[in-house]
Amino acid sequence: LADYKKLSVPLLKGLSRLLELLTNCFQVALGEKLLEHLSKWQEPGRLVAGKAGKDGEEIKVASRIIGIFHLLPTAAQKFLDPLVKLTMQLEGSLGQLPRDMTGTYREPLIRFLNRYAAESIDYFLDKLSEPTESKLFNYIISHPLAVPLRSQLADEPTKFLNCTFHAKNPTPEIQFQGIVIVRTLVKHYPFWLGENRKALNCILEVFRSIHYTHRIATQSQPLPTMVESKLMIKCFLNYCSCHPEEVDLLFDMLSIFTVRITTDYSFLKDFYAKTVAEKYTPKQKHA
């Protein structure tokens, strides 16, 4: 391990197996050495297409290094910030290499973040205003491997609601991140929003605001605004499936058709035509 040039996939696989069996026999200083080695992969030209190896060997070695961090002793949580930053920098250095190669860095990073789920969530919530970090966070919490991270968000909704909808200076971008988090949790936990009315209220406040109405009414809608609207509607439909008695939400959703939009809301029309018309009771329809 002294010379980064001698690192190989088989060697790192062997180290991983040793750590799995004898974690307590290793010092956290091993992580510092691995970070030092990993930083060498940022050298100009090392990961450009022509030098990544015939089968992406250089990329695989870097990925294997990242994959060791979740096996280190507990004190390894101190590597959270440098490891996330290095991963993003390495992805940036890949340039135009295929997407599947870029993703090879993220799965081993997720395994590390899962081990320190609470600290990782706090870390990313503090960086939601940073485009690169927030984009990575959205990817991570949607990933099948990120169960501990999603559970952490779902179990403590007040934390991310305070960092997004209730932030000191809640910009549209920060609120959008809150909507993305809620929608991600809804997709993985269908009953979560139905049990967390305060999360629904946050989205409703955005949806009903004059500022938001003005934004979606403009003829030149930016893509995030169109995506945001659809995400909120999807969340509302989920809540309605849990609480069909709350008919006021049906009228809130109808307002999306009062503005000229290019987004396809045929799924919402189907909901009114099939679910509401055919399945709602006479009492619910006349509420």
C-alpha cells in the first residue's frame, strides 16, 4: 500500500476481505493513506479516455479504494467531507467517458454514507444550495442501496423540512430540493406522506403561493419549474390515496389546469375520471 502505482483490483479486494474479518486490527490511519492515494487519480490525464486502461482498470482501482472506507473502524466518519469531495472531483475528471463508468464511484460512496447515515444526511442538508452537491444527494437518496439514508430522512422529517421549506432564506431552489426529497420518500414509502401531514402542508404552501402561481403562469417556464409542479402533483395524489376524505386537495390540484403549461398531466385527468368518479363515495363527491 505504500506505492499507489502498485495498487490493483485483486490487491484491494484482498484488503477488503481482511477488513471484513479483522476490522479492529486496522487503524483509521489507513483511511488517510487511501485518501492520499485516491487523490493521485486527479492528476491531469490520468483518467482521460486514452489512459483509463483497456477495460477501465484505472477507474476500477479508484472505485475499489472508495469501497474500502465503509469497512474502516468507526472513527472513519471523519473522512466524510474529503471522500465526498474527492468522489465529485474524480467524476468531473472522467469527462466524456460512458455514464456507467461514472457511476462506479457512487455505489461504494453510498455504502460509506449508509454506515454514517445521520452524519451524511446532516452533511448534505447543509449543502443543498450547492448545485453539484444537491444533484449528487438527489441521486444518492434515490439509489436502491441507500435504504439507511432514506430511513434517516423518513424518521426525522422535521430536520430536512427546516433546511428547505423553513430555511431562513428559502429560495425557490432550496424549496425545490425539499420537494424532491418528499417525492423520493413517497416513492419508496407509499404511506409516509399520509402519516406526515406537516410535509404535505409545506408543499401545499408552495403550491398555493402567489409567487409560485406567477412562476408557472409565465410563458417561458424553466424546466425545474415544470418538473417541480409535476412532483408536487404526484405527492398530492399519493396523499389522496391515503386520505380520500380530504377533498380540498382535489380542488388544489385542479388549479394546475388554469395556466398554460406544456407538461403532460394526463395521469391527473385519469385520476379524476377513474378514481374520483368511479371510486369516491357520494358523500366524498359532495363534500
